[in-house]
Amino acid sequence: MHIPQPYLLFLGDVTDPLSTKTARGILTWRPELCLGQLRLNEHTVSLGLPDLSLQDAKMQGARTLVIGTANAGGYLPQPWLTTIEKALKLGFNVASGLHRRLSSFPALLEAAQDHQCQLFDARHYDLPLNVGNGKKRQGKRLLTVGTDCSVGKMYASLALEKEMNQRGLHSRFCATGQTGILISGQGISVDAVIADFIAGAAEAISPEFTDHDWDVIEGQGSLLNPAYAGVSLGLLHGAQPDALVLCHEVGRKHIRHFPHMPLPSIQATMDANLNAAKLTNPNAKFVGICLNTSSLNHDDALALCQQKEQQYQLPVTDPVRFGVSTIVDNLTGEIE
């Protein structure tokens, strides 16, 4: 999946800032790709980008209209279809990370075909994939893993990629989820891949390379999550990581959506991931820990990171508050 850039971010008529997390993620990590925003009314949440009409955005060079919202159920609101169809008729490609496929709407499919435009359903992947083979391939890879879902794996991956590139360590972010795909413009949403092919999808996302230093692969789920461990394990084996970074949310008491399942410890999660990773890379090792400390004040967060560094003998940081420079320092020191 290769989504043409730059983007016009479509925010529809949403009024809840949390609903624009997809668009905010793109703007945060790839601001140079965002020409403007399209809002259906003045009450819609704003990202602070220029408000552009479809015609103005097209004249400025926008190539893809990105649906930058997320909602419970992943549906596409019916009133938005007119705007999306109009975009296709003007020559825009359209990309979405929602569960409901753009291609499931006959009017959109017909408009795309008539005007030689593409519909990108980032949450879905329909092209053929091979099963994983576990063969050693050239290039160094870093994979983020977590104690649970939604603990900051994508953010940590993008922060690491940015820091590494700023250091002259040429790195490439490899997206494995719909928001990451819209940020990078390419990737495979591995949670939509048939189970037998997840490891193969990870191998396809990060094939053998010699033209840069590292692939930073976005983690998904958790190896100790009762619902999503299968995705996490397939991704871990296919990623064949040389370096692992553990992500954890401070204060979370149980697995998300499962109050009967206590959150696993950092140590238990690291042990499980390292043991599984060694199947396809016997030299895999942890190089750092990223904490989401949003439940703590600044001083307590800093103190906790310092305490965890002593406990695990690894660099520990909150990527949002403190950056990831210490992890990159350790990465370059530990893995040549």
C-alpha cells in the first residue's frame, strides 16, 4: 500500500478532539505532508491547519483526501459521502483507516473507477502474502513491544525513528497499523492479515535492505494479552528484531477492556518477548523501556524513570516528556 502525498485532512463534522487522533498523528509526525484541513462546518474540531476547499487543495497539489477521524465501530457517516464522492470526481485519491471499507460504497467505487483514482482502506490488506520463513535477512531492525495494547508503541517507534535520523543513523519507520500507514504512506495493517500470514507480512514490511541503517517496526498488541497475542507473536517472529523496546503505561491496573486480567509486569513481558524473539533472531536484546507517565506529575515521572533504570539496567524514559535520546545512545553502543 503506497498512498500518494501530500494530504488534505478531512475532519468531517466531529466535535470531540479525541475523534481526530488519526489526523493529529499525521500532523504531529509528518507535518510537511499536510497541506490543510477540510471541515464541514465551523463547529468541527480544528487542527490549526488552513481551511481549504477541495478545489483549493487540489490547486495547491494535494493528492489524497485522508479521513482523519476515528469512531466507535469504525463506520463512515452517511452525510460525508457526498464530500468524498466530490473529491474523487476532482481527481483526489481517498484514504481511510476505518473498519468500513470505502470500496463497499458503490457510488465511491464507481467514482474512483470513472476518474482513475484509488481508494485506500488502510485497515485492510488484500494482496497475496507468503508465510514467514524465519530466514536471516540483511539489515538491522528494532521492534517496539508492550505490556498491553495502546501503551505508546507507535509513538515510541516514530520518536525513535526521528531521533535516529537526526543523529545521522538513517532509519525507516515501518507501519503495521492503520494510523501508522497513513503517517508513513505505506505499510500493512497486520491485525487484518490472516493468522498464518502475519509473520510473512512482517517480513514483507521490512525486507532485506542495505541502503539504510535501521528499520523501526511499529509493534501491535501484547504477547500477554489474551485477545491479541497471536498478532503480536506473528509480528515478533517476522520482524526478526535485533533490538526491542518495551512500552508500558504507568498506573494501568488491568489489560484494556478486561478487568479480570491484571496487567503483566514489565519483567514478565520482557522475558516472554525475548524468549519468543530468539526463535528467529538468537541475538535479540532489549535496549530500552518507554513509559507513558501521563498519570504522574513531571518530578514523579522523572524519579520513576530513574528508579526503573536502576531496576532493569536499561535506559528508561517517557518519549513525550523526556525524548528517547538515552535509548538511541544505548542502541548504538550495544548493537554494532
